[in-house]
Amino acid sequence: MKILLTNDDGIRAPGIIALHKALQGLGELFVFAPETVQSATSHGITYTTPLMTQQVNVTESMSGVAVDGRPADCVKLAMRALWEERFGDGTKPDLTISGMNSGSNVGINIIYSGTVAAAIESAFLGVPSIAVSLHLKNRERTCFDRAAEIARSVIDKVLQNKLEPHEVININIPKCETTDRLMPEIKVVDMNAAGDLGFYDKRIAPDGRTYYWAAGDGMAFSHTAKGSDVEALKQGFVTVTPLNYVLTDTSRMSLWSERMSS
């Protein structure tokens, strides 16, 4: 199995390095990831500037292609050009894994997430994908290697079942600190549909202009639905959520057809 590995924190981020290590033996790993941090870039892609690429050695055991673009760019470029240059016309990866993100992607953050966007871009193009994110509480105590081990066990469980070509699975790992050794339970849960309560710090620049800095921990929402991904992650579960990128509200199609024909 050939696996495209990407992320949104950048090719040198601790999450992708730890996940690359944990995924050894699952298949052949090929890294195509952003050159710089691209958090919360959602599904943006680049049209007005060139996408510069370079082969980089990240660690002794991990190398890959750094793309001066966004996460969706990395997957789109890999599948539309770089992959075929390496393996021949018409070839594609068998699976895309995006992550491991430094920070959870649950609730409305799924929409903002570059990590999830990379996975969705893969599914657009007919390759099943898995997005992996880690809930951070205390970054200094976070054990990325242990979190990646947990992620690998969940990925293995997901892959016991054949994924469809356009399928996207979103996985979130609860906070994982240096002393944590237990394997958390897994819950399959809905996306929490509620607005983000993040706020902005108001500050004054040296030249007197006012500016605003986005603040908050990304886990405060106007409400938390019972049985949702936000609730489960806060309770310490691994969350698994199948995603659908088709945005049509089918429940209102008939209503709008009637409205437009009247």
C-alpha cells in the first residue's frame, strides 16, 4: 500500500514526524507537506502564485517534498503532477493520511481545518483519507510519540474495513502527556454543530494603530451537543467521525423547488 502523508503544521512539525514514525510497516510512506505552518487555512488553494517545491530531509528516517502552499495544494499537486511523475500516468496513492495536527479538529473547527481540508481534497480526487489531530492541553508535557502510537492503533482498526474511494474519516486523539500509557476508548460521534466562542484581544501597535489578535483555545462553543465529538474528546475518548464533503441540504430540496416554481 502506498500512502500519501501530509499535514497543515508544516513538514518539520512534531506531529507529522511522530506519525511518520508510528506508521512504519503500514505501507510505503510518501510525504508531501507544506513548507510552513498553514493552520486554519481551510480548503484554500493557490492560483495566483507558483507552488515552489523542494526535497527535504526532515530526520534521518523521514524525507519528503516541501510545498510552498496550503494543505489542499499539497494533495492536489501531489495527485495531479508529482505522484504521476514518480510512478507513471494514471497512478494514485492507495490512501492519504493527514496529520498529526497539533490541536484538535472537532466541531466547527473541522470547517476551518487545513488538516481536514487536505484529507477532503484527497477524497475529492478519489483516494480515501484519514485526518488525525491531537487535543493539546499542556504543550510542554505533550507526548507526540505516544499520541502517534494511539493514532496508529485507531488507523489499523479503521483499515480493517475497506474504505470507499471518496471516504473521509476524522480522528481526534485526547490529550496525551508523558505519563499516559493507557489506550483510550474509541467513540464514533457526530460533529458538534455550534459556533466558536473564540475572542479577540484588542491591542495598540507602537505606531498607535489598533489591532486584534485571535485568542481562545479553540474548544469553546456556544453549546456542546450530547454524544458529539466535542463532548467525547473532553471526556478523554478517541473520536472517530465519518465526514461528507457534499454540502447540499437534501432535506430542503423539495421546499426550494416548490418556492422557485411558484
